[in-house]
Amino acid sequence: MIAARRKKFLADAFAKYMHYRMRKTFNRLQVVNPITPKPGHSVLLLCNHFGWWDGLWANYLAYWHLKRKSYIMMQEDHLLARMWLNHCGAFSINRSSREMIRSLQHAADILNDAENLVIVFPQGELISNHTTEIKVEKGIERLIKNIKGPCHIIYSCALIEYFESLKPSVYFHLLDLGVAGELSFNEIDEKISAFHRQALKDQVNVAH
């Protein structure tokens, strides 16, 4: 397991550079229903996972909207190919290895600090954002149980539209899942899937 070695200067510079890149690439990035994290709480940010930009969008939410120090759980082979991300808060997970338990504990330890935010893709693989069910992997249950400090759990459903622009627009639908320990794993799983289905319906009426 590769632990995060986040350096504030590099992480901040990366977030600002990617914000610049996103403004060039996308027509707009819009948080449909903003959420303010609970004071004195870290944030576990669970995100749908359907494309290359997902981790960068989540980092954008962490830095510019949720105002927390961003860490991200990445597949080990992906991180090994881009080790510079380790200094921006990335740490590894290998789901086919016993090391997975260490990765989940590392994420929980990071979340014991109220200034931190950990990005996790609960599906564990790339799945179309048109899916009507988000299946949360059981490892999330272990992660949440191991968090000792107060932690606010938020789900982000990112959806893309083009409308009249040549550039895509990204819409973030956020779900407040309360504080770690308030909901059972099954309740979290069910609420995320129900919210994702509702977000797909609500997307029809987003302003453009």
C-alpha cells in the first residue's frame, strides 16, 4: 500500500492549475445543490465513477466548494504510473490483495483530522453515469466503522450535458448522508442509488 505524502504547496498548485484547465475544457461546472460540511468534521466524499475526469472533478469540489484538504484513493497500478499524484494526496488500494485493509485503515486515519477530505469511488470500477443503480462496495462499510473522529459523508453524482455548447457542462448533484455512524451501510447503499435515480430525473430540468 502506498500511503499519501501530501505536500500542501503542490496540492494547492495542482488544484489551481486544474481549475484553470477545467475553465478551458468545460462550458460550466455547476453544483446543483451546494452542501456546507459540518464544522469540525472531516468529509468522506463518495463519487460516481464513469470517466477520466472523475477524480479531478472531486478534487475541484474538495478545494473550491467543500473547503477541505483533499486526499484520493486510487488503484495501485494507476498511482504507480503517476507517482507525482502521491504528493497531491493520492494513496493506493489493491482490491485483490490483503493490503486493501491497510488502505481502508489509512483512509480512516486521514479522516480523523477534521481538516481533511477523502475521495472514494464506492462502485470500485468505471460504470456509465446513465446507470440507475450505484452498488456500494462492502469496503466502504469497513472504512466508515474505522473512522474515530466526526466525519460528514457526502455523495456526489456528476452528470454531463452539452446543450447549445461545443463544450460539455458538468452538473454535481450532492447528497448529505449525515455523520459517520448515523446510517447503516445498507441505508447508505440504498440512499445513494435512490438519489442517483432522482438526479437523473432532475437533470432534465437543469438550467442552461
